[in-house]
Amino acid sequence: MIISLTVIVIASFVGYLFDNDRYLNYASDYTTTIFHEGDIEGHLAATYSMKDVSGMERIYRWVAGANMVKEKPIMGSGPGTFYPEYKKFAIDKFRTYVSDNPEQSTTHNNFLLFLTEQGFVGFLLFSTLVIMVFIRGSKIYNECSDPDTKYLTAGFYLAFTSVIICMMFSDFTESDKVGSFFLVCITILAKINQWNKEAEAKSL
């Protein structure tokens, strides 16, 4: 239920922004979009007012990514093609002073990255995996009879949730320091599921 509502809300929000190109109204002022180093209050105020450089740079790339999806929606532009292609689809109104992107980072949103590079096919495959882990993970938790195993399941389920949330704002599947936890969490949950089945078989 929660997953369905989340999908509906996100889809509705995206549809609202792109209806009559409404998203163009939220473009930032290049001269006032800055990084407030060491100033937490200034950083929070800038984020809220959409004048924080990191947040607005994300929007710059998300708009470019959305335009790439419109160009090749089914199969995408191909793996590893976002960086060399996205500036052709970017809109200068959203440009920030870090848009030169010397570090060659990508969308800062892994779901959008799948859409741009692998199209709806890759996006649906990845999203299906994520949704299955969420659904099955909650069932595994409820099936645990041992309290310690239950705590372990909850810990890795929450860790997986945290990684997914971070994937909406960063390129974590490309990082071995964080992206690996995505697979580790799935592996541990699968192992706990195996333990539950073995314990159930022994009790019969």
C-alpha cells in the first residue's frame, strides 16, 4: 500500500512539473546559487529557497536526464552514456557554476540513471527488484521466530531502505563504498529467509 502510494505521489509530482513546462518556473538565479561552506544555517536556508548549488545542480542534471528519456524512452541511450550525452539535453536556465562537472559524475539519482541509460526496460527491472525486496523483507521479518534474528532482519531492512533513499539523490550504485551495501542487504535478507525455512522444516 505504502509503495503504491509513493509511486502515485512521485508520478503525479513529475507530471505536474512537466505539464506545460511548469518546471521552468523553478529555475535558479546563477549568481545567487552558491555553496555555504561551514554555514549550516545559510545552507539550510539556501536549500529551502532553492539557492543551494548542490541541490540546483541536481535539478540541472535531472532536467537533462528527463529530456534524454523523452529522446530514447524504451531502451535508453546505453550504459555509461549519461555523462558524455547529458549536456546536449540540459537547459541553461538551470545551470550552476559547478555544471562543468570535472569529476564526471552522473544524474545524482540512480532511478533516473536507469531510465536515461537503459530506458523503461532497465528501470522496470531495477524497480521490480527493489519493490520485491521491500515486500519480501517485511514478510521475512514477520516470519522470524527468534528475537535476535528478528532484530537482524530489521537492521538490514532499514539499511536497505536508507540506501534506496540515498539513491534518489546520489549515484550510490557506482560506489563500492556504499553501492555494495545494496547487494549485501539483499544477500543477508535472502540468507535469513533460508534460516526461517530451515527452522520451519525442523519444527514439522
